Amino acid sequence: MRNSSIILLFLVVGLCCQGCESVPSGCGSSSEKPINVRLSELGITLPEVATPVAAYVNVVESGNLIFVSGQLPKRDGKVIFTGKVGRDIELAEAQKAARLCAINALAAIEAQLGSLEQVNRIVRVEVFVNSSTGFTGQSQVANGASLLLQQVFGDAGRHARMAVGVAELPLNATVEVAMIVEKK
Amino acid sequence: MRNSSIILLFLVVGLCCQGCESVPSGCGSSSEKPINVRLSELGITLPEVATPVAAYVNVVESGNLIFVSGQLPKRDGKVIFTGKVGRDIELAEAQKAARLCAINALAAIEAQLGSLEQVNRIVRVEVFVNSSTGFTGQSQVANGASLLLQQVFGDAGRHARMAVGVAELPLNATVEVAMIVEKK
Amino acid sequence: MRNSSIILLFLVVGLCCQGCESVPSGCGSSSEKPINVRLSELGITLPEVATPVAAYVNVVESGNLIFVSGQLPKRDGKVIFTGKVGRDIELAEAQKAARLCAINALAAIEAQLGSLEQVNRIVRVEVFVNSSTGFTGQSQVANGASLLLQQVFGDAGRHARMAVGVAELPLNATVEVAMIVEKK
């Protein structure tokens, strides 16, 4: 009698939790090297994270999703890539700007989670490119961020993405990158 | 004694899972017809899905949310609606472009889930309209995508939405549509 | 025997639900005053919520996330802040417009959840600013929404945010604000 009730227990709990357990597919740490080794091999030192001066925060967790605020291509607190791609700044520079935004996002995630090893996968990357009239290479600019994420996280760094050309960006930044990340 | 412990089991499991089970509101398969019948009635054949050439993917799953990358109005690998609404292309054509983006998103979802029957509901649709100066009909353009989703999924196709007018889009596309979908 | 099976039951249920329970971090109702008291102290009366005329809805729930459609600065069904910041409308007015969008979002959330007390925290705020050439103060405009949310919800109102300058917005609105919110 005792055994049957235990078996039933497992059955019911199993059925009940099938619907609610969060099983991320296509993720996992396929990368063998620790993230910090990868970063240093890429010559990347994550910067100190500045607290936003306004009434918002860099990162919010909800369940196991991490929402990262739109990051600008800042270094030492200053936007170092400004202007519109196709008029004020070259594509190659804009790609570096997108890469820097992604690095700043990683710094914000690390500050929140304690370690980038806690990232299960990059879910979504949103790239807003300050675009001059007629510039239609937003995907190439966005690749600056996407490639960095794949270099750092391997397969777990591959993400859904949107890239659009906006009219203006805060502080005349060349690009702004926001992210949604899944933690382990 | 056996009965009471079973009843207790159900009670506790019920209470425990109330907080964690994902109960989408206002969804459900209110549509009686299979999705593929609806699609063929609408004259829609889902295209082959091309793998993005860059370091991102069409679809990422996290829990039971599906994040679909920004889709362009492509057919056979080519963007077939280009230019800015209000200058280069008429509203009615832009609506067709938005509809095509949504169809491409459905193709990507089907490729990921195996069947569109696995879609529980469309959660959010993001519409970026390549807009000429003074064009303020972004909502009407977006309806091209929204109506298609409602035709295909019925009530489960009704979604939260944002629609904005951007300065430029990749490959001079007329519209880009990204989505968040909940699977069953 | 009865006791041991009950203890086992709790243990198993506890283990099972550890993975699936959604524990939002950094949230909680740190605010002592009820939300409706805060709103009235701020002189805010939440408006009636109009049903969108198109094939989308104001709010979609998925799990404990609430996705709010892009809100325009409408009052009594009319957009009352129009034009581009930096050309047609001053920064201070644009901030009021962003605040009004946020108020309309709260009205939509209240209509969905029954009460704003059901909000656990504001997760993410997306601000699209109708920007004239050379206007780069999108963050300041967005603060109009962010500050309101912090005033209403306290720490639970602090959110991840992105703010960009778009070329055009529906109905020539000055700003559009979308949100992701976590319910209790």
C-alpha cells in the first residue's frame, strides 16, 4: 500500500510538472573553455558597470530571463562611437561600436549574476543603428555584436536578432544594443 | 488512510503548481480547423526557411516562449518589397509586405516546432516600418501582419503589438517584423 | 508509515517545483502605500481603456509576464502630444507625453489584472521617440515614463529600458511606450 501511494505520487508530480518545467532547448554550455579564458583570448576586459543616473537599471531578472537595458558604445563613461553610419562613420567602425555595446551588456550581466558562467544562452539581441539616409547595412553592423557573442559563448551565444535603422540615438551614439539572456 | 494521503497529495501538488504553471489567458485553440487547412484556405504555402548567414538564428526557445528574429518581406531568398512607405511604395503594398514577413515568421516557427499546431498563442508582434517623412500610418501597415495571424490562429493569434516608423531597414526592406510566441 | 509518506510527498514536490517556480529577484512590494493612494497623491486618474480597433490587443499574458502593446500619448481617445521633439515640440512636453503613455499602459494593465497591486515589478520599458534631425535627448524623454513608474511602484517600478529616436510614429505621436511587466 505504501509503495503504490509513492508510485502514484511520482506519477502525479511528474504529470503536473511536465507543463511547468522550463526546459530551454538548444542551449547548454557546449563551450569547453571557461568564459573568462575566452574573454582574455579575445583581448576583452569587461569594464566597470556604471549605474544609470535615471530611474531605470541596467538589468532586470524575471524568472530565468535577464533583460539588459539598451547599451551604448561607451568606454570609461563616454560614448566613443558617434554619428550616423554611411555619413559620419564607416561600417567597420560601426561594427566595432556594436561589439563594444555587447561587451558593455556582458559587463552588466556579470555584475548581476556574479559570473558569465551563469549564462545559459543569449536569447535575443536588438540592434538599433543610427543610420544615414540610404544606408541599408544594419545587419552587417549588428554582426559586430553577434559575432562577439558567438566567440564568447559558442553555440549558446547564437541568438534571435532584430536590426533596424533608427533616426537618432541618445548622445548621438552610432548604435544601441539591448538583450534578453537566459540564466542557468 | 490511503485515501486521505492521496487526497492530500493532489491538494499539495495542486497548490504547489498553481504558482508555476503557465496559464496563458485568453488563448486556447478556439479554432476548430487545423492550421494547415486554414493556411491552404488562405492560399498560403509556407516557404523553405533559409538559415541566416550571420552569427544568429531564426528562432530561439526559452521556456515556452519562442523568440523569432526580425523577418524581412523575402520570397525565394530575395526582398520583394523595398523602399519607404509614402514615397516609394503604397500603403496597400506595404501591408502585403508585413503579411509576407508574418508568413516567413510562421515558416521559421514551423521549422522549429515541427508544426504550427504547437503554437499556443502569438504573444507579441513588433513591426518596424520603413517610413518616408510625414508617413504616420504604421498601424495600418502592421495590420497586414496582425490580420494574417488572426486568420491563421483565430483568438490565439491576437497579440500585443508595437509599430514604429524607422529611418532605414536592412536591404532597403519596406518592413521588418519580429515576434514572441508561446508554445503549448 | 503515514507520516513518512507525507514527508516524502513534501520533499518530492519541493524538489520538483524548485526548477519550475518563478522566483523574481530584486522585486517585491517595498512600497508601503497602496498603489491607488500613490496614484491619487500624484494626481493621476487612470483612464478608461479603449479596445484597439485592429487585430491586436492591449495586453497579453504569458506565464507571469505581461506584454503591453505600444501606447501612444492619448487622452479621451485622441493623441494630444504630436510632432517631432526638437522641431515641433519641446523636451519638457515630450516628457509629459512619455508619462502619459506610461499612465495609459498602467490603465491597460489594471484592466487586465483587476488591480495594479497584482504587479510584481516593471521588467522592461521600450521608448520610441519621434525625433527631429539632431535631437539626441531620447533618454531624457524616456525619463518621463521611468520616473512615473518609480513614483507609482517604488523599487518595483525600476526597469530595464531602451530608448531610441524613430523617424515617424503612428498618428504623428511624439512618443510610443511598450512594456513588459511581471505579475505576482
